[in-house]
Amino acid sequence: MNKMKKVILLLLMISVALQAVEPKRIILNLTETPESSMAVTFRFYEEIDTAYVHYVENADDVKLHLRGDTLKVVPEIAYTDTTNEVAQYACSAILKDLEINTNYAYRVGDGKNWSPWYTFTTAEKGKKDFTMVYLGDPQWGYKTYLPRLYDEAIKTVPDAALWYVAGDLVDYPYEDWQWDAYFEGAQKVFANYPHIMAVGNHAYLWAYRDHRDKLPPTWQPHVTQPENGPEGLEETCYYVDYQGVRFIILNGNERLEEQSEWLKKVLKKNKNRWTIVGIHQGFYPCGWERDYPNYRALFMPLFEKYGVQLVLQGHDHAYTRTYPLKQGEIMDDPSKGVNYVISVSGAKQYPIKSKFDSLYVTKGEEGQQYFQTIDFSKDSLVYKSYTATGKCHDKLVIKK
Ligand SMILES: [Fe+2]
Ligand SMILES: [Fe+2]
């Protein structure tokens, strides 16, 4: 090795040594007990043995780092992808025994190097009003078009209690740069608002075609979601009760019959005042003349029998909302049927092409991004959909 090469190698080694460890892909997820716990997921691109979540009741002073509790996490090597050969160290933590309806500051790190302080608020106990955000597929435009939508949603409902994303978070899960870009573009949103995520068909796309019926190992290291669904569908099929609203998230990609059996039980024992279903695939799809009659047969009779008010979907990269429907018929009052919405948040867009045109009360315009807000209160549910510049283009009120 000549002298010049030795110097370059030495400089490279020094720069690697000096590189600070930095936690990445930080996200909050709701747990089954949102009034007393919170899930935090993050990872490092550097090898580390032990990670920490440091959390403390939020306050205005700059001595947070001297107070609070620390939860130790053992990182696991995360399967990455075909584009990045460096191992990554994924951390999944559930903060427990938190105070009800309390604002916390938290940070994650290796004990020396920390993320910024982020915040979250635990849920109230019982049935209390709140607002949420719902997004359709992100999938394209992670650091270009999506951040402006997040900013507009935060401006519209800064105090949203939770955000729900209807799947297809990234286009190709085996391309690790996509996860990297998705989390980077959404970092503040993910770190400050607890999320519930549905799993889309793109999460199942894998470099090897014969693996497409099985969830690849890139989903679970990115989220920490409830495991109260059917066995084998942990973190993709589950429910969360939040201040009087039951959110049931279905995995529209596999084992639908089992989920239908499970759904029946979850709907039967439900004392919440509102019931919302989230699933990636649409029951009345609006793109490519797609149709999934088996989904309707398996799930819709249950939605109708047990009074699900809203079904929040993605997959079609366009916006449609149906009339309230019961047994395929249009009802005259939104509370008398099930209301099915399909929306899109990212830059990937499809034209509306559907055999269900007559069932849509509202259709979006091609090439538009949307975000939705839902206000839950005792007597009414107010749903609104907005464009990227904050124009409200659709509104639905469901009265009790
Ligand atoms: Fe999809
Ligand atoms: Fe999609």
C-alpha cells in the first residue's frame, strides 16, 4: 500500500470513529392500553449493545435530562434489504405504568448520544372527545410531496390524539432507502403522534416472487403494534380502544376467513360509542376496476350487524366516499349504513375507474393528495377531507 492510500485509509477510520451514534426511524405506536402505556420503535445504523428510552413528565425547564425514568432495550439485528449491506440494530420498547392523560417528553439513544426530545400524551380514561388524522397510501414522495401534507394536517389539527395510515407505507420494502426516506420525511410526525398502521399489499412485495404470501421481515422491526389479533397476524391485525372509539385494523393480505371469525368476537364485545375499521384494500374499490367480492361477503355483514360507522381504506391511490350502505343499498342517513372511504396521501396517483361509480357520494380529483380529520364526540362523528393546501373538499357528519 502506498503512502497516499495509507493516509486515506487512516482518515476514513478516524471519520468512522468520530461519527456519532444516531437513533433513526423513531415512531410512536398506540398500545392496547393507551391511557397507561406507549410503544416506541427506533433503530441505529451503527452496532450497539444497549439502547435506552428516557421519558419524563414534560415541563418547560431544561433539566429534563436529570429526571424521569429510563427503559433499557436490547437491540436486535434487523433484516434490511437488497440495497444496504450494513446491519441495522432495531429497538422496540413499551413504556408502561404511565400516568393517565399526561404529557411526556422522551428521547431515545445509546446512553451517550440522544435524539431530540419529543413528546406524547397518554389517553384519558373512559369516553372522551378527541380528534384523529387518517391518511391513505403514502408510498411515493417521502421527502418531497408528503412532508407538505403532514405540515398542513398538523396546522389543521395540532392536537390530534393519533394518526392512522392505511398501508403501503413504502413502495418496495426490500429497498431500504425507501424506509429511510419515508421515516426521514415523517420523522417529526412519527415521533410526536402515536400511530396505528394497516399493512398494505406492498409490504408483502418481496424481491423473490414466491415469498409474496408471507409478510417479509421488514414490517415488524419498523413498528410496535398490539398483538391481540389472530395468532400469526401480530402487529397487522389488532384492535385498540381509545376514549370510547374501537379501532379495528384488518390485514387484507392473508387469512381473511380467520380474521372474519376474530372480527365477529371483537365486534360482539364492544362497549365503545364509535367503531371504526381500517383495512388497506377497498370494499368498493375505485382504481383499475378492481373488485374483491370475497372481502364484501366475509366482512360486510358483520360491519352492518354490529354497527361499524366508518371503514378507512387505501390501495387505489384516489379519493372516494360511498353513501351509507346496507346490503348494497343506499341509506338516507349516514348513521343507518356503513360509510366506506378510500384516500391517498402520497404522490402515486391513479385515475378513478370503477364499477361502483353509482355508490360514491364524493369523488376526488386525479393528482391530488388528501388528509382526513375525524372528531369523535358523544353525539356526533365529524369527518372531513382536505387537500394538500388545506381546502376542505368533503365532509360527513354521523349523528348518534
Ligand atoms: Fe396497495
Ligand atoms: Fe398503494
